[in-house]
Amino acid sequence: MLNSDTIVTQRSWYKVARVEDFPANGGACIKVKDQQIAVFHFSRNNEWYASQHLCPHRQQMGLARGMIGDIQGEPKVACPFHKQTFSLKSGTCLSSDEYQIQVYPVKVEKGFVYVGLEE
């Protein structure tokens, strides 16, 4: 039984591209419905992350072209324009408290990359 405080969301998985369509240790922008999403492949660890492509600092598309890495094991992307850094797990801005980005789950099945969006 659900109480009135319980939020139920449904996630849809979208097949976005083949694994080899993404650069090793880099990102690429894909479009799902009307959303531009940055997908990142940390090939050295075989880990995948996805976030909004829009940098919230100056409202510019470009996070997929950002530099990826980690801070004490936390995967991150740095905006190529303004160098704000964001956690690819939580979306938290690691260089200030002002901004946050939306992050999305990613899975790989049979050589294809899928991004999960809540409906």
C-alpha cells in the first residue's frame, strides 16, 4: 500500500546508439524526444554516465564536449566554456553550490547504449 507521501515514477529506456559510436574516455550528445543529453564513456573503467547537455551556468549547450575525470573517485565533467565541474552520479556542482545538472541512468546491452528517462 502506498501512502500519500510516496512518489511513483516510471522509467522508459531509450536505445541511443552503439557502444562504438561514443569516444573512449569522452562524451557525445544525443537527442531523446526534445532533450539533448550528454553521454559519457569512461572506457578505462567501462563505466557510462549521462547528464543534461546544457550547462546551467550560462545556459549553453556543451557538456558533452567537457573534460571528464574524477575527484577522489567521483566521476565528473568540467564544462568546456566555464570550467564548472559536476558530479556525473548526483549532478551536484563540485566547484560551487549554485548549480546542479540532471543526470540519467545508463545501461549497455548487446552492444547498444540505453538512457533511462522518467516519464
